[in-house]
Amino acid sequence: MVRFQGVVKRFGAHTVIDGLDLAIARGEKLALIGPSGSGKTTVLRMLMTLERLDAGVIWVDGEPLTQVQRHGKTVPADSAHLRRVRGKIGMVFQQFNLFPHMTALKNCMEAPITVLGLSRREAEERAVDLLAMVGLADKKHHYPNQLSGGQQQRVAIARALAMRPKVMLFDEVTSALDPELVGEVLNVIRKLGAEHDLTMLMVTHQMGFAKEFADRIALFHGGKIEEDGPPATFFTNPRSERTRQFLRAVL
Ligand code: ADP
């Protein structure tokens, strides 16, 4: 579903992603962990086309994200291609980034109407269903500042899902929340995990959740994957000394 092939990303002289190769299967739930500054967020931002690549290709659902073939040559993708491929991906950020002047319902209706061309009625039906799925059926007419952080984050998840993405990205979505609000957001993500077709990539510091939720854990170090594997072996029997050190520090 997603493949990074020799991806390089630099900020000035600093190589942040250093020849990344990573493939994520359809329906796979992958947790990205690793020290702060190791490049995890940059990986998600590149997938959202929020960062330009310095080398390599990212494939999404069989198509290169930022390039197209024209007359036998590889050229940078135009905005129509980017919009279409990016439409397969939804992202939820650490800061909820809701539109402050729109109710929960309107937040979830906006992009389906303007980007997908849904009618107001279709968009509203979809938004109502999704807000119910994240447990906020009774809050649909509330504005973001009338909602708790956990509720805002659940609206943000519903809003991303309203675009019917094939891949969902979660970037430390519980880091900005008070501890008592973390559980309700993780419960929604757990529920989504049961959707076998949805591919999920999650950057997280919640090792317990990663262990229980993910099919595979990948440890980032210095812009590369140091080690990856299923939670059962990754946490109990890591191969690399760096992984062992990281796990000793966080578990
Ligand atoms: P992580 O998510 O693992 O904490 P990031 O992907 O956020 O790491 O950042 C990786 C590195 O890239 C860090 O050293 C960070 O300072 C740097 N970086 C990220 N975004 C930018 C930017 N826009 N300009 C310059 N440096 C950046």
C-alpha cells in the first residue's frame, strides 16, 4: 500500500532521512518509534506531500506520489496528480488543527464537499455517522473551544475519515492530551484498527499501546530503520543494541 524507496530528505546540510526503504502492506498497522529528532514526523509529512523529497520515490497504492511518467520520462507530478494520490491518505496531528469557527459537524463536512464534491446531504450523513463512531453523536453542534482535547482529537479523526482514506497517519495524537483523556482517543484508534482494509501508520511514545495495537514496530534511528518486527519479538528479543538501549530507556 505504501512503499518508500531510497528516500532522502535534507534540511540544509542536515540529512534527516537517509535512504529510507520501507514497505507497508494493505491493512497493516505499523508503529514508528524512536528517539526525538530521528525523523519519524518527517516520514509522515513526506507521505502527506508536506515535504519535498531530495531523492527516492514514495509509492502509494501502486502509484508514485510525487512523480509521473510522461513520454517515457519521469517528471515531477502536477497538482492534480498530487491531490488525487494524497486523497488516499488521512492524517491526524498532535495539535488537533480543527477549524475553530466551524462546529464538529461542519469540520467533518468541509473537505468532502469542497474536495470530493459531495452534496451537503451526503456530507452531513457521512459526518453524522463518523461522529457517532467516535462517540460524539451528542456534540456535533459544538465548536472546538467547547470540546475537551480528547473530544477535539476524536473530531479530528472523524474529519480525516470523512475523506475515506486508504491510509491513516497518526502523529503522536495523544501527546498534547491530559493523561485522563488519552484512553478515549486510543479506544477510537483501536476500533479503527479492526477495519482490516485500513492501513495505519502511527508515530507514538505509547509503548504499551504500540505493543497491543500494531502488527509491526519500526524503530527509527538517524533517519533509517534500525530494526523492525512484530511486537512479540521486537519488545522481548530485539536484535540490535540500539533497540535494546532505546527500550531500556522508555519501558
Ligand atoms: P521526530 O518526529 O523523530 O522527533 P522529526 O521528523 O520531527 O523527528 O525531525 C527530524 C529532524 O529534522 C530533527 O533534527 C528536526 O530538527 C529536523 N527538522 C524537521 N523539520 C525541519 C524543518 N522544517 N527545517 C529544519 N529542520 C527540520
